[in-house]
Amino acid sequence: MTFELGVYSFGVAGRDSEGNVVTTAQAVRNILEQIRLTEEVGLDFFGVGEHHHQQVPVSSPTSLLNAAAAMTSRITLSTAVSVLSTDDPIRLYQQAATAAIVSDGRMEIIAGRGSSTEPFPLFGYDLDDYDRLYADKLGLLLEINAHDRVSWESPFRPPLEDAPVVPRPEEPLKIWLGTGGNPGSTVRAGTAGLPVSYGALSGSPAHWGRLGDLYRRSAREAGVDPGALEISVAGHGFVGRAGLATKRRYHQHEVASFAMAGRSLPDRWEEVEANYSPGGMVFAGAPDEIAERIVDLHRHLGHRRQFLQMDIGGMPHRDVLSSIELLGTEVAPRVRGELGNTSTDTSRRTSRKTSRRPTIRRQDGAP
């Protein structure tokens, strides 16, 4: 199976050609333009993530992906991620199923716990229930995906008894477990036989390779068919012809992005340079280097898809489009030429039909 490359976005309110920060409405329109270009330049995937504040205004990824489903014909579309802990699994499934129908089966869900706490007070949830909510709602989402009618008991909602959930696409949705690299979530994905999507912003290829080994070992010990296992990687990245200058510029946008989220990233280049170099996990730089580093990560991790977030920290929209074009026209052919068609258990794409229904422990949140 051909290695897949793509892009993801939270709809960051970047800058226009005159340097002005765009409105939240324009930020949403910009994503649609990015998606259109992603398909035009031959990339495979576009993911839309969820946040709930002014600088990152895409709060309903499935709404935007339904629009994208109608205007594209080839690429895979996905949430990246849906913050399942504070979402309603039934509504998420219904909206994603609609996009799957419109797109003729090109829609997926990456379901995660979320990297920020902003949705909890917004939707009236208690942070103390953080993991239990996620485990319970993931179980319900998988149940809905597997059966037309659902019965479910939970401490977090009224019971369901033989409830129909519609519409239904022709095939079950592909649902990934999204995690920032938590070992418990890795074990949860492996034992449930779910594909896992790592949000990898730091560390090293060797570190992520060890997590991949944990994922496959957990699945093997649970008796999961190795053919059900898949790994994808999401992370920061930007492609430009200027090499070092591209890296240093992207770093400044990373600093701004972290500040927007109330976090800090060292401003001095010397303190972060290693993460932008071979052996690091920020994929910014010239096309040749980015291709080589993606191939190197694949050798450690055996992943079958990698997608980059480019529009961070006020990055001008036109520069994001330029980076997408280079990823599709120069990086992707090099990566595909190196990796060719993979046939290992760790990177083989399985049928959209589920041969084994995943199971999740719900009440205590344990994997």
C-alpha cells in the first residue's frame, strides 16, 4: 500500500496578503482552499481538528468536512481530532456518516481526549471525569459504528435501548484512536484492535518507534489480528526552499502558537534546533530533507500515513498554500519512491469493513 502524506489544520486565524489577522469566518474559508489544493497537488489526506477559541476557531470539524466532501473527489478526509470527551458520540457519528455518504466513503474519525481543557466548561463537563468520559464515549461510538441499533448504559447519559442511529454509510467508518503518545492510550488502541494516530511534536524517531512496538505487542497479547493495526503520525511541519531560514521562520510561528495556547516554547533557536533536525520531530525545511526524515521515521515506526500542520501562529495563508504545493509536488514523490508499496503488517491498510469489533473498558478508564 502506498505511503500517504497530507495536511491537517485547526483553522488558525492567520494573516492575509497585507499582514492583517483574518476573521474567524475567513479562517474557515481558508481551510477549504487548503483542502482543495491538497487534492490538486496529489496528496492523500486532510484532517480538521477541533478547538474553541478566537485564534483557533474551527469548533465543528465535521461541519467543515461535509463541505469538503462535496468539493473533492479523491482524498481521505478526517477529524484530527474530535474531542470525544466533550462531544456526543451519536451526533459525531451522524455528522461523520453524512460526510462519508457525500464523499463516497472517504471520511474517517480520529477520536481523542483533547490536548486542552477549553471544551469542558463550555459544554458543562467535569475535568475530574476526563478519562472516564473518553473511555465511555469511545465505547459508545464504536458500538454505534458496528450496529444499526444500539443499547447502552452509562453513568454519563440516560440509557439507550435498541435505538436506531441514522444515516448509515455503505461501510462502517474508520475510527482511529488519537493520542499525543500516552502509553496507556497506546495499549488501549492495541488491545482494542484500533488504528492509532500519534500527535508527535517532540521526541525522536526511536522514541516513537518504541511506542509503536508497545502498540503491536499489546495487540499481539490481546489476540488481535496484526492486519487490523495501523499507525499514522500528525505533527508540525512546513516545506520551503530556504532550508535553515524556513526552519527558523517556522520556529517563530511555533513560539506564537504555543503562546496562544498559554504554553511556552524557547525563543532561542539554539534551544530547539535539535527538534528541527534529523532525529527531531518538527518537519520543517527543504523538500529533500523533509522527505528523508519522513522515510527515516517510517523505518523506526512503520507508520502508513503522515500529515503536517502548517498554518500555526499567524502564518500567512499564501505561505501555507506554497508549503502544501511543495509537499505534494516535491516531497511526496520522493517519499513514495523510497517506500514504494509497503506490505508489512504495521503499514497495511485494511478493508473498511471491520472483521473484529473493538472493545473498550469503560467505567474506570483503564486500557
